[in-house]
Amino acid sequence: MAASQQRPTKRIESRCTPATDRATLAFQIVGYSKHKGMGTGECIQSAPASVGGYQWCIRYFPDGSKEEVKDYISVFIKLLCKGPKVRALYDFRLVNHDSGLSSSVYSRSESPQEFNSLDRTNTWGFSDFKKRSSLEQSPYLRDDRLIIECDLTVLQEPLIVAKTVEVQVPPSDLSGNFGQLLETAEGADVAFKVQGEVYHAHKIVLAARSPVFKAELYGPMRDKRRRNIPVQDMQPAVFKALLHFIYTDSLPPMDDLDGDDNKDMVKHLLVAADRYAMERMKIECEAILCKSLDVETVATTLALADQHHCSGLRDACAEFIVFSNRMDDVLASQAYAHLKRSCPAVVVDVLERATKSRKI
């Protein structure tokens, strides 16, 4: 056998099975003889029954559904609901009273029938279901009683479940965009001169972030003709870091600064934040300083916190002094001596905390 004619050795099987809902509808005709003579085209129907989420009933024509079958009984299954098309299989059966079993008479169990109330095809069945003369001589009719069954299978349309697709949202790049705007100075409309260094910026951004800049740049006392604004009592690096926070809402990296230089820079930034009413920047500087308190600088930091109304940093310094096992060293330092002269109220607060801690 040629290689091209050889079948693959690997077999992968899958199966598609339609979802269904099945039920047997039973319609008992009591007084068969009394219903004869109703007339061709006249029918009685069973109580409604729910199968597959739809309402159905059996329709029984004692004298046939039309003139051509007036010698037969006619039996149909009817969809009572209005709305979408429904596909179903059905098998009409008669119950043998002698055996108690039912036998199929007419069936549509191979290919489904479509029921549609919108185009009047909501009823399907068999007009020549059973000849009356044959029925009346059969075990299906006993004691003037006839039981018609319909095994009904409603085919459910496949449920299409939408797969949840997770869209990965990238992190915000707003700060990066604004940082680039500051760096390129594109569209800048104001400049600040700090100890010979010039920094370009955008008035609308500064005003949105700082009420002090808003008053300075858009307030009634502003100088409309001046484009270069001098900044006094601030180092260029500090003002540059302030602008960085205004545009990116974060402090710039200070990895190049070690130890005391780093702490001094944060203190300068705290002062700048307070000066321009940048409250979040101020609190962030407080948080950094709270984590770097030591015996040598805590008194100076406490004075700074008191001067710029940093309540969180102030409390942290006071607690550090009171509960430090080197409190005597702190009280003996020159920084503490300066604190007593410049901020006596702060010293009183520290002493009161110490007194209370000893009582506890």
C-alpha cells in the first residue's frame, strides 16, 4: 500500500449531543362514545403541560380533523406559546388496557419538526391517526375509555456562553507623560530663576497643583508682563525636585545622596512643600523623616516639624525622645539646647510626655 493511502494511526474522537427536555403527555378520553358525533374539525384538548420551557397540549378530533378523514380519529401536538421557533420530536402512542403498556401508532422521532406560532405551524400530528372501526375493536378502548400518550422531546438550542476575556489594562502613564512634558518644556509659558538656574514650566499645571502658584500666576497681584520669576531662599536642586513632584506626583530618586545629605534634602523638600501648600508632598517628606530619626538630629527635626506644622512628624520626634534609651544624650545635645531657646512650648510637651511615661 502506498504511503499516501495509509490512514493516520492517531484517532481523536469528540461528540456533539443536543440538549433535550423529554416528557410524556397523557390524555385520557373518558366517555369515548359521548364525544363521537361532535363533527368533523371539532376537537377537545388536554390541559397545558410544560416541556422544555414551553407549553404544549394534545388535540383530539373524535370525528377527524377534516372531511377526508371523517372515519378516523385525528391526534395532534400543539405549541401554545407564542415566540421563537421550537424544534421537537414526538411519538404518539395508545395504551393497551389489557397489558397496561403503550404502543406507538405514529412517530416523528427521527428528524425534528419545527413548531412556529408566527406562521401557524404550531400544530403537528396525524389526521388519519386511527380508524374508528379498528379502534373500537382494539384493547386500546375499554370501558368507553381511551388513553393517548405523546412522548415529546424538545430540542434545546445550544447555549452559547460568552467567554470572559480579561483585558490587561496597562498601568497609568500619566505621570510619565507629564514628566516628559516638564523635561522637554514643550509649550512652557513661564520660567523661574533660582540662583542663576532657569526652569521652564506650564502655568496651568502649577496652578492646578498649588494654590500658592495659582495666586502668583493668575491672582489679581500677578505681573502679566513678567515671564521670568525669581525664587528666593531655595536651592536649585530643591526647586527642581518640587517641579518634579508637581508634574509626576512623586519625589525624584535620591540614590546619589547618602546618609545626612539625603535627610537634609528631604527636610528642604518639606520646607518647599509647606511654602507652596503641597500637602501630599509635605506628608510624604514627613513619613520619610519619621523613619530616619536618630539621637543627633531628632531635636533639629522636631524644631522643623513644629515650625512647619507637621503634627505627625512632631509626635514621632517627641515619642522618640521620651522612649529612647538614650534620652539623656538627646537632652545633652546642642540641638536640644537650641530647641529650648527657639521652641520652648515643644520642650514643655516633651517633658510632659516623659513625666506621664514614668508614672505609667
